[in-house]
Amino acid sequence: MEMETPFQTANMSSVLVLNVTYEPLSVVSMRRAVVLLLKEKAEILEATEREIRAANISLPAPLVIRLVYYVRVPHRVLVPFSRKTVMMRDKHTCQYCGAQPARAELTLDHVLPKVRGGLNTWENVVCACKACNNRKGSRTPEEANMPLRCVPQRPKYLAVVVLTSQGAHDAWVKYIPEMGDDLVGISI
Ligand SMILES: [Zn+2]
């Protein structure tokens, strides 16, 4: 299967593709999904009421399809590192105190401060409220006695694919266990 670029902007006609194992794989256009269905490479798991016509047949407009064959998941699909993707990974929650202030009140904090050689990486940057960021200053979490709530890591690729899409459909949620309800439909 040809994967479309994972970071395309999805819309309401985007379709979630699952592996034969039901593992979420990708998000493709409606057109691509229909081709997979017509070639009998995939089956429909969820669809809308709407019918679409293709190649002299009509079929329900798919929302979720499942491949009938196994696709090896590429190992090196990298989620772009940015303020927005870090905020999404941390669910717009301060990683020190757990607060969820208004988005404008959230900052990015370097766990090992930049002035002390801390890098701009998934492992060293977390979401922090302004108060915690100021309090921590140029100290490490240990020095400031401000333990992190989670170990910061590169996020899983699919969660970001879905979150990046403008039209993540409710029907997708049950197939994506790590995706909480509160994250559905957030666009970046
Ligand atoms: Zn805080």
C-alpha cells in the first residue's frame, strides 16, 4: 500500500486505514480508500449514510477501512518537533504542576536549561505553565525539586497524524486506544 504523507491536512473525507491486525496505519483520502476497496485490498469497517459512486457501483462513503493484508509499519516515521506537537503530546498540561491553563499561558520548558546545554529535542522539552517555568528558572527538575509528571519522549506517529487532521471523525476514536476523547479534532 502506498502511504500518503502522514502530515497532510485531512478533512471530513479522510479515511482512517487499519492494518489487517486492526492496528491504525494511516489516514488517506476518500479517493485512495475507494481504490483500495474496489481492488478488494480493504474492507469497510465504518461508513457514513452517504453513498458514493465509483466504477459503476455505489458504496457507502467509508470512514474507517481495514486492509485485508498485512503491512509492515515503517520504523522511521518521524513526528515533526514543534511547539504545537509538544503541546499536543503533553495534552496542553503543565508537566510540573498538572495545570491546564489557557493556551496563551503555556510555555515550553527545557528540562535541562538551554543555557546549560539543554537541547531542543522531544526528550528535553516539555509543556509548562508560566508560573512553573519561572519558578524552575535555570535549574534542573531535581535542583528545583519539581519532578516531571511523565518522562518526555517522541510521541507515537499515529496520534499526531490524527490530531493534525482537521476532521478527525468520531468513528475513528475506538480504533485508536491511545487517543483520549479530549484530544479528538484538535487541529494544528
Ligand atoms: Zn505548572
